[in-house]
Amino acid sequence: MPGIPTLAVFKLASCDGCQLTLLDCEDELLVLAGQVEIAHFLEASSTVRPGPYDLALVEGSVTTPGDATRIRTIRDSARHLVTIGACATAGGIQALRNFADVDEYRRTVYARPDYIDTLATSTPVSDHVDVDFELRGCPIDRRQLLEVITAYLSGRKPDIPSHSVCFECKRRSTVCVTVAHGTPCLGPVTHAGCGAICPSYGRGCYGCFGPSGSANLPALIPLLHRDGMDERDSERFLHTFNVAAFDKEARS
């Protein structure tokens, strides 16, 4: 369809949850579908139109040689490339392999490890190609996703804040679980976007949106120790969806 922007959605190593967030937009997706041509989105349709594409959304991390080759092909076919979710922006939960012996895992888990073609690390897409924007979350937030898509299709920069979850707690008048109850919380170092769901139910944030733009882990770790976490507990607390990103932040 000449003159209509094209949108493509691709998946690497991931659980599909961020793609499903787009499908869960429901009414908004119907409006969006009238404004763009969804040229490639296998989660929704088997119909595929070859590139180039005006906007490509990529879910998932680079974990195999095939992923590394494929993401370069996607980059070459997309005017704008946006990575969505913790896997694509930080390597995901599978980046726990980066701190272990992958060959040992392969020998232990698989009866025929010689059939497994994998990389020793799980890395974000931005480690391999230029990325126009990274949308955090596990999974991503539907409101932020719609903002990013409409921003790029209308030729403007997405309005996605880089402040921490603490700002969201204050905006919704949520009592700080750390100050009030001594509950360990990653809110001070975690990127906003979830709406501070966990603190609003009395539990600490566990960092599913990765490090914020102003993360200060050296200041947070002593607070975690104060609230009952030893070194091992603190390390495990940070080693979840965004383990590689938090580890990088800790070493910077």
C-alpha cells in the first residue's frame, strides 16, 4: 500500500510476552492497524511482506550464531529499529549463562550436546547493531509501547522517562515499603514504566525494567544489607530479568 508506513515485529530468543503485549492493546491496535501496514508479525498473522520496513520491533536476545546473523539482516531492512523487553535490551533471564560454564550446562542437560548451536553469552541487540530506541520491561508496558510506535510513525522522539520507580510511587501516593517496613526494594535503581505495581501491593520492586538512567547501586547495596540481605542475597536479588544490565551498572 503506497504511502502507508510499514511495521514489522520480529522475535529472537525470548518467551513472546512482549509481542503479546502488542496484541493485548486490543482497541488501540485496531486503530493502529488502520494507520499502518503490519507487514511482518508472525505472532499475529502468517502473511509476510518483505522489507524494507519503516519501523521494526525486535523482541529477544542474541543467543545463537543464527540470531547474530538475523539481527543484521533485520537492521538492514528497517528504517527505525526498536528493541522491546528485557531480553532485547539487556540479554534477559537467559543472560545468567554469561556468569556460568555454558559447555557444562550443555553436557549436563542434553543427551546429544553436539546438536546444540549456541553462543557462550546472551546479549542485547544493541551489542550487535545500531538501535534507535530501547523499550524496557519484562514484559513491556502497553502504554509505553503505543507511545513508541506512534512517535516513530509520526516522526518524533518517544516520550519515555528514564527516572526510577520511586517517582511512580510518589505520584500514586504509595507508601515507601523500604522506609515504612524495611522491605528490600530495587525501586530506587529501576527504570520506571510499570506503574510501581509491586510497591502498591506492599512488596519491593524486583527490577523487571532494568537500571534507571540515574541508578546508584553502590548507595543501594548497604540499604539491602540493612534490611536483612547478605552479599549472596543481594546478588541474587539483582540476578533476574536484567542480570547483565545490573551487573554492568555495578561495575561502572
